[in-house]
Amino acid sequence: MQIEFAWDEKKNAINQKKHDVSFEEAKTCFEDEYARVFFDVEHSAQEDRSILIGLSSCLRTLVVVFTEWNGLNPNVLVNRIISARKATKKGISILLEREKRRLLMKKEYDFSKMKAVKNPYAKVLKKQITIRLNVETIDYFKNMAEELGIPYQVLMDSYLTDCANAKRKLKITWK
């Protein structure tokens, strides 16, 4: 299955001004293996909406509201981003509290199967590889990651993604 992203450009511009977060950056949260997805019961009257809390490629924890739909191709899942903003401790705790309350609702609502789930998109958007790195490089990233409070592999991926997005090239000369 392939995952694509869509959004309204006007809404993206408004979101950037209001929350200082672009939908381009929000899209990168779907690659975070540690991200969590919540079904947004309160805002799903007209369409099923979900909330993803994850780390962006800019190393910011974001709250991303989205809906998913299948287009004409059954092998393509489209995530339409509705809004995105920086996560706050209060916002995350509200989502977690809402999740707990949902489990305590009357039986007729039966939300017991709608717990927060691990990010299902990361395995499609990322590929696991084996790579050999020198010990000093690994230690450098481990130390920096510890200071930032994130896994060192996530930090290394963010560095490489930044290089790829900026189309940086090594300048190697052989003598």
C-alpha cells in the first residue's frame, strides 16, 4: 500500500500564520515510529477524524489532525491534513484524559477497541536498513540525542532527511 498526503493550500497558509507549523512539516510526523494515533470522536460527525502526536523532521512534537480516505486506487491511502500545531503538555494530557473517559462511557457507545495505537504509517513510509558506522559517530549522536531526549536513531534520520531535503552533497576529492 502507498500513502499520500493532501491538504488545502489556503488552510496550510492560515495554519502557518496561526500555529507556526506547515503541513509539509506535519506530514513528516507520520514517519515517527513512536507516534500515537487517536480517533477524534468529538469532531467526527461529518467525517472520521484522527489525531496523531509525533516528532517532526524538525524535531518538534506536533499534534496533527487528519482524515484518511481511499481515492480511486485501492492501493493508495490518502491522509488529508486538516490542522497541525506544536504539542503542549496540557494538550497531550487532555488527549490522554479523553482516551481514558472514552473507555468509561456507556456500553452502547462501546469504544473499547478505539485505544490509541502505534503509528501504522511509519512502516510504509520508512525502510529499515543495516548500516555500519564508526563508534565516534554513534557516540556523537547518542550524546546529542540524550540531551534532546529522543532516540539517537531518530536524530540520525532527521539529520539525513535534512541533508536530502536540502540536496546537500559531500565534497570529496581524490588525489
